Amino acid sequence: MKWRKLGKIFNPTQHTLSDDCCEFAQSPQTLVFDNFIRIYFSTRKKDSIGKYLSHISFIDMNKTFTKIINVSKETVIELGNLGCFDEHGIFPINLLRNGDKISAYTCGWSRRISVSVETSIGLAISYDNGLTFKKNGEGPIMSSSINEPFLVGDAFVKVLNNTYHMWYIYGTKWSSQPNEPSPARVYKIAHAISSDGVKWDRDSIQIISDKLNADECQALPTVIDHNNKYHMFFCYREATGFRKDKSRGYRIGYAFSTDLINWQRDDENGGIDVSNNGWDSDMLCYPHVFNCDDKIYLLYNGNEFGRYGFGLAVLEA
């Protein structure tokens, strides 16, 4: 794989977004229309006590990714009610066309006391071409279980041979470290299948091998079918020290499969790494791979986890 970077294409600080958000554009995910591309992302604003809430916004761009046509002004998905799994935010979101409707698989999060956060996977439906979404209920469709005790999220869903496939993450442990302000989390990538996209069967098996160590954190898988193989891109980092030491921060990993079950990790041939300088020189994270007009593109965030937007790369080989 060889990616040619096209640069940063969106900076949220230069626009007024829905829900009055003005910081971050994390985990960009696409819907391809006939004449434009809609890119959803998670952005932030502070609540009455000064803590962040994550909201979903979107922009519409022309298919050369040179012009922003529209920026969402209205609430795309309402956050959860008091005590719900998505009370404090939605990050990320993954979109899937399903006939005349669009399904949104959300990662809802809520604050905790002993640790910073808990997450689960929700579902919302749009009947207006993705302008707004209505949840199919107040609770999640997939959450913690006996073998996945916390931090279930980051769903990426595709329909292949009439079966829904979901790649997602689940937490394996929280650990307190002497030099960290709060407990550090560890999470891995797993796979689930479904006949309807709502009820899921999962085996709670880590499908991507560790590269750094057993505490490597793996996040946000995205999968494409290309040249008779399935290709997965994801991001990974050290469990601790990643906020201050860029060598421990997120990088984009790569794996391939021929059967959707067994994955061979091959980061060296993933084809993309941090730049020598600039907006993506410290980290690469939250990848999303998609097809548009016979080309394959990769959206991703750079430094500070997408605080100042996202960039684009195109596959050359």
C-alpha cells in the first residue's frame, strides 16, 4: 500500500458548527452522494461545569475535496438523557446505507468516578439523507459483557454476502500508574456478525496481534475489500505517556485477511506515517478508508487527536 497525502482539508476552528461547537473534528467518516461527499465527525463544546461534551457534526465537500459546500447547523443526533450510555457524548460514528434509510452506529460515552469514561455502541436511523438521526431506543445495542467488561465501542460495519460484519474495540483492563493523572485503559479490536444489524453475535477474541506490547491500545478499525483481500486500517498507541511523548502516541496500523477471520498484521506495508513537520508530525489517528469515483481515500486525524481538523490521503498502489 502506498498513500499520497493531500494535506489537511478541514479545520473546525474556522467554522461555526452545529451545537455551537468550535473545537475538534475527530474520527471523520463518510457518506458518498452522487455530487458530493458528506463527512461526519465528532466535535466538542464545554458544558456548564467546564467539561467537554462530544457532538456529531458534518461538512459537505465537492468530490475533488477542494471546496466545502455546506456545514451542519442543526443538531445531528441528540445526546442521551440523564444516566444514559451516551449522556456526555458520541464519538465516533459510523454510517451505513440501508435502502431508503441510513444507519448510524454510534459510540456513546459517559463519565465515571473511579475511571474517566465508559462506552457502548448505539444505533440511530436517518430518513432525511443523513441530515438528522433518531435513536432506535435509549440504550445501546452492544455493551459490556462477561468477556468484554468495559469500553465497548468504535464500531465499523459492512454488509458482505448478506451478513452484517462489525469490527469494534473492547477494554481489557484499567491500571493505575504512578506518573499518570488517572487510570490508563487498554483496548483491543474484535469482530461480530449479525443477520439484521441490531442483534450481534461475538466471540470476544482479539483479532489483531500486538506490536508494541501486551498493553498496546488499538482503536477505530476500518475495512475495505480491494484486490481480492480485505484490508484493515486502525490506530494504536502505548497505554501511558502518549500525551507528552509523541513517540508513544497514535500511529496507523495495517492488517490484511482473505477470510475476515484470520488477520495478518503488516504495519510496515500500511503505507502512511507521521510527517517530518506540520499538523500530522506528532501522531496519526482515527483512520477511515472509503471508495469514491474509482479511487480509494483515507481520512485521518493528526496532532492533538484532531483538535484542528482532519486530512486526506489517496491510495496510489
